[in-house]
Amino acid sequence: MIAPRRRHTLSLPDGRILELGARTLLMGIVNVTPDSFADGGACLDPARALDAAMALEAAGADLLDVGGESTRPGADPLPADVECARVLPVLDALAGRIRVPVSIDTYKADVARRALAAGASIVNDVSALRYDPAIARVAAAAGAPLVLMHSRGRSRAMYREAQYADVAAEVTRELASAVRAATAAGVARSQIVVDPGLGFAKRAEQTLELLGRLQAVSALGRPVLIGPSRKSFLTAAIGERPPSGREWGTASAVAAAVILGAHIVRVHAVTPHVDVVRVADSIRAHAMPQ
Ligand code: PMM
């Protein structure tokens, strides 16, 4: 069954409006890290990051997500000034050259504030305010949309926290409480995007169940972002593969997410996913004329 997908609009700090729900938006990943599991080291140099970002935009990315700290399990937390030293030169290089909105993938208020000043226009917090709650006030003050991604624990302990009686219900409940915390800190509810955090503090089977029951998360009434790209949960279905061998698995997860109501999908490889989301959107449109 094709799930309904509500229309939403997000307001960006520069006055632009992002329309969500009519078609799926593709968020291209620009990891400015030496150690991300799928693409570590490719974009540490700002000139290479700019090339990668321009290629993603040319391929059809609607948004770019720039991050400076790897979220891979077991990664050490990075001091804010080191993270800024990675991402700010990249944001400076992108300013004026990239037309699509850029989000900053950070959980640190200080990094978010400086990234927004350097041209980012969306805050993507993989801790949903748990690590540095002040990040909500930073997004509110800038008038920037805020992505709240579900996780539990810290990177090193994440898998000890992967205990759920009902993963979809618990993730949805925890996201609802993050939405309340964000609005209490001054973020307009209309500016909040929710993300169930595929693979974060969840085992593969729990992640697959959560993705299949995405409508529980949609019931929060906020747009849904989903990030399955090349993640290890895919290997529960396709067998052991390096991240580079998980692209077709990613495409399948993206198509399922679109049919189940996702508004934004975060991927490394934009080119193949332009077709994936176009076909999934067409199926949606024919089955549920708007
Ligand atoms: N996954 C990663 C990093 N940031 N942000 C959101 N909102 N959702 C995700 O699923 C997500 C994220 C880890 O993947 P990467 O290391 O390839 O960027």
C-alpha cells in the first residue's frame, strides 16, 4: 500500500522556500572527513569538496549535506574547532557557486552557528538535541529548518542501546519528545524535519522493520528524511559487501522509503537515485492522484 505524503514548506534563512511532498528531494552527501565509512577522505580538501558538491548539484541534488565529523560507530567525538576547520572552508568555497540549499551535519551548537554564518541554511542534528541542546536555539535564531534524527547513546555505546520492544513506536515517541524540546527552544514546528536514524543505535533487523513501518514516523505530521545510503543494515539482506557494493541495495531502500512516504532521501550517489525517485514518485502519483 502506498502511504499518503503530506505537502510541507520549509523557510530558509535567505527567504527561499523549500517545497516538500510534491516530489521526493535528493540530499547529496559531502563528507569532509578522513574516516566516514563510505567515502572517508574524498573531500577533505576544499577544492575537491567543491568539485564533488558541484558534481552532485549537476547530477540533480536538491540539497547538499556537509559534515565534518564521522558518525561511524566507534568514531571519537571531534572538538568543535577541528570540525569548523574542516567544514567552514568548504562552506566558503560553496558560497555563491552552489545554488541548492546546503545543510550542516553537526550536533554542536557552535559549529552550527558558524556554519549558518558561512552560508549553510539547514541544521541536520544526528543527536536530535541530545548532545548539545543549545543547537535548537541556534537554528531558531537563524530561522533555519532543523532535522532531528533519532539515535540513542553516544557513538561508542550506540549498539548497547539497541534494545526495543517495538522499534517503530519507541523511535516515534523519542522523536516526538525531541520535536517538543525543539519547539520549547523556539524552533517553529513548521521548520522541523524528522528522521528515524537508519542504523543509528539499531541492529540491522530493527532498521529494516523501522523502514518498513515508516508511517509510524510520518504520523508525527512532520516531513520525513531518510538516510539508507550504503549502510551496513543492507548487508542483512544482500550479504557482506563493502559500502561501494551496496548501491543497488540502497536504491531498493530509497524506493521503498518513497512509497512509504519519505520526503527527502540522503544519498552518496545522486545520479542513479534521480531515476529511482522519479519512478517511485510516478508510481505514487498514478496510484494516488493529488
Ligand atoms: N547518516 C549519516 C550521517 N548523517 N544525517 C541524517 N539526517 N540521517 C542519516 O541517516 C545520517 C545523517 C551517516 O552516513 P554517512 O557517514 O555516509 O554520512
